[in-house]
Amino acid sequence: MRPDLDEISPDDDWAKKVNDSRRGAEFIARELIGPYIDENYKTLMSATENCDLIISHVLTFVTPIVAEKDPFPG
């Protein structure tokens, strides 16, 4: 799932932005998750094909959509 750590420039000082108590969550949603929603959806749809179970993380926003779109057998 994207972004990979090597895609995030160290010059951006992303760790400091993520840990900001006022704007950290906004930065995560807008900069680290939002731009990759479509690509992560496609990746997860492909990765879960013929799968019985998905275990996800709270920040993988597309997981519930994928699970509903392609219901598991039985």
C-alpha cells in the first residue's frame, strides 16, 4: 500500500508533521492517505481476490469498501 517511506521526502520532515498535536491527523489524511486512495483500492482489490479474510489497519480506508464490493464466499 502506498505511500512507501522512500516516496516521502526526508526534506518534508513528515515525521514532525504527523506528530503535530493540532494538524497531524489532517496531514495524514490529506497528504499520506488521500492522494493514494484510488491506487490503494486497486491494489487491495487485486490482493484480496479469492481471499477468505482481510485483516487491515484503521488507516487503510479502502478496506471496508473492498470487503463490501467483493463479498467473501460462504
